[in-house]
Amino acid sequence: MKTDVIVLGAGIIGVSAALHLQKKGRKVVLVDRRGIGEETSSGNAGMLVRAGIRPYHFPKDPVLLARSITKQFGGFNYHPQFLLTHFPWLISYAWHSRAQSIEQISADMLPLIETCVTEHQALALEAGAQKLLHAAGWLTVYRSEKSFRRAVAAAQGMAKKYNLDFDVIERQQLAARFPIKVDKLQGGLYWRDPYSCSNPESLVKAYGALFERNGGVFIRADARNVTGQANQWRLSTPSTSIEAKEIVVALGAWSKEIYEPLGYRFPMVDKRGYHMHYKSSWPDSFHTPVTDMDHGYVLAPMEQGLRMTTGVELAARDAPYTPVQLKRLETIAKDIVDLGQRADSTAWMGTRPCFADMRPIVGAAQNHAGLWFCFGHNHVGFSVGPGCGKLLAEMMTGDTLFMNPLPFSPNRFS
Ligand SMILES: Cc1cc2nc3c(=O)[nH]c(=O)nc-3n(C[C@H](O)[C@H](O)[C@H](O)COP(=O)(O)OP(=O)(O)OC[C@H]3O[C@@H](n4cnc5c(N)ncnc54)[C@H](O)[C@@H]3O)c2cc1C
């Protein structure tokens, strides 16, 4: 089989890239070893983080750092082996987390983040999946007066700078506006711009179905069976062989299995996260995700129940599964909602592929013509997937670019 482009990976990033390439007239074969949207893109908190301009950075507050190291911060866990193996990465992450650097990263990411609602809306409309997106905003709540007042001050600066809309909600009003318990809370911020998705996996599958309806081909195959060189790429499967001039690596945390054998070295690590659904009394019609900022987890209303997603676990992608954060957070979250019984027999685990400079890689490989990279989307891949797919398709087809892709260049690490 001959095609124009092979896209490896059918998470939100690969599916979005495939759709946008198809819109530009390219014949595309999309490849995944699983079904469409069944890895990290399925189990996230479903937030389209229009207000999440500042990246998730290394903790600067010494108290938070101490709580994290001693595992007292509910949202965070680590495997000691990770710290030993990735110590230079952690130093680099801390370096890029300086105030001035965070300002630059936020500015670089802004045009992409700004697309998160509009680009998802456009694809969801075409895919007939609008019912999965909700203009429900995002609520962040604070347990200490100090963290609440600090957040209010920071939000005022952010809102002005990035044209965001938010309400400061004192404790008394919180209970009136949201289905939460407020005894342990001091207040909250309600961000109006973000949207939520009530079933991320179904949304990605709907985008995949749109791609197939429009003539795209999806096949299940192992991406590691790719061979090739300058503008001659081949994917062999037990039943067929596909040839293309161009190939896109959009394998999320598994991208290194393709780029490393081709001689590329990128400082990408795995930040794992877990989720569990609960049979809570959360009202079905209420789609606003809630982040408990002092403990670093999210309560995200989903079709499957109330989904609690954990913060970060620093551990190798394939290291043993250790969902200890969920147990800790269940006790903490009960201050805010009646979680009810667990609805799943085991916790889901996913992996956020992250660079220390908190930007993804989007662009052409330095040493192989026709090889394109699009991975490392950190904590915001579900949000920026459609915008990023559009940017990559513009780059590959030589179209006018809607934003400057230089901060995402793979060459920044050479
Ligand atoms: C707990 C948690 C909560 C999150 N919440 C949010 C949120 O609210 N909002 C947000 O924007 N982001 C969120 N994220 C981040 C977001 O989910 C990711 O950034 C995004 O899903 C990454 O998409 P992807 O397509 O790059 O990767 P993936 O979805 O992981 O896709 C990679 C694909 O590659 C395939 N693959 C791997 N190896 C092979 C192989 N050898 N052959 C063929 N196929 C292969 C996999 O099967 C998979 O389908 C969260 C992440 C976690 C873990």
C-alpha cells in the first residue's frame, strides 16, 4: 500500500495530526497497536485548560518541596530509582522553573493554549461529538487563607495578561454555587474560559471515526516495525506493507522507541498519573472539574462517574504500578465531596511525556527527510492536541503557520 503520510500513534495528538493532514489533501494511514484513543488520551481529567497558561513546574515553595520529598503532598509520588536516574533532568526542570523562564514558556505556549477550546469545538462539531464538550469552566479551591489570597493575587495578574475571565468565590458563596462541602475550604476561583470533556476516550474515538469516514485508513500495528530513510518510509505488518514519503511520530511516552534507534536523544521523562471513578452523588448535569490546589488532584465529572485524577508520579514508564496517591487522596477528597464507592476494580494509569523545558517537540527531524516529530505535551496534551495537529499539518504542507513553532523545535536540544 502506498500513502502520503504514515502517522504513528492514535492518541489525541496523532489523530489530530492525521485529521489536519487529511484536510490538506494528504492521504494518511494512522497506526496504533491498540484502538484509537485508548492510552493516556483516554484517562485524563478532560480539561481544556484555556486558563492553564503557566506550565506545571518544579515546586519553588520550600514547604511544598519538603512535603513533596517526604510524600506528605497527596498529589505527588516518586520512585527513588527515578530520582537517581533522572537527577540531571530534575536540575534542568528546576532551572527552567525560574520565574523569568516560566514567563517565556507561558508566552511560547499561549498561542497553542488559546486554540484549545476553538479547535476542539470545530472537530467535535464535524465529528458529531459536541455533546461531550461542556462550557463548564474550572473551579480551583483552597484550604488555607494564605494559599487562597496568594492565588487571588496571581489570578488577577494572569487574567489581565492573558485575557481570562474569573470569579473570586468566598467560602459562603462556594456552597451555594457548587455541589461541594466547604467546611475545610477558604474559598475558590472559578475560571470561566475552560471547557471540560465528559469522556475523553469517546471524543478521540469520534475524531478517529471522522478521519475514517473522510477516507483515512486506521490500522493496528506495532510502530517499531518501521524502517526507512530520507523520504522512503515503510511500515511492515504481518499482512501488509505500507510505504510513504513522510512519517509522523506521535507515540506520546512511547516515541523514544522510534527516535532513539534513529539516533536522536531527547530529555523526555515520564510523569505518571492515576484515576479512579466513584459512584458519588455528584449531579449528572454538573460538568465543572474541581482542583483541590493544596493537595494537587482533580475531581472531574465523567460519563463513567466522578473521576479523581492524581497529580504526578515520577517513575519510569514501565516501572511497577503504585497507585498509593489514590488511597491518600480518597480520605482528603471526602472533605469536599461524598465520593461514594469505587466504581472501577483497578486504578487506571497513564503517562505524561514531559521535557524539562515544559514545551513539546513539534517539527522536522534534523537528520532524516520526511520524518516529523510531535510528542511531549506534558500536562496539556488533551487540550492542545487539535491545535498542535493543525500546526504540524501547516508545517508539513508549507502553509502559512498560525503561530511560531520555533520554541518547539527538536533542534533546541542539539
Ligand atoms: C492523570 C492525567 C490527567 C491528565 N489530565 C489532562 C487534562 O485534564 N487536560 C489535558 O490537556 N491533558 C491532560 N493530561 C495529559 C494528556 O492526557 C496527554 O498529554 C495526552 O493524552 C498525550 O497524548 P498523546 O497522543 O501524545 O499520547 P497517547 O494518548 O498516550 O497516545 C500514544 C499512542 O501511541 C500508541 N503506541 C505506543 N507504542 C506503540 C507502538 N509500539 N506501536 C503502535 N502504537 C503505539 C499508544 O497505544 C497510544 O494510543 C493528563 C494526563 C494524565 C496522566
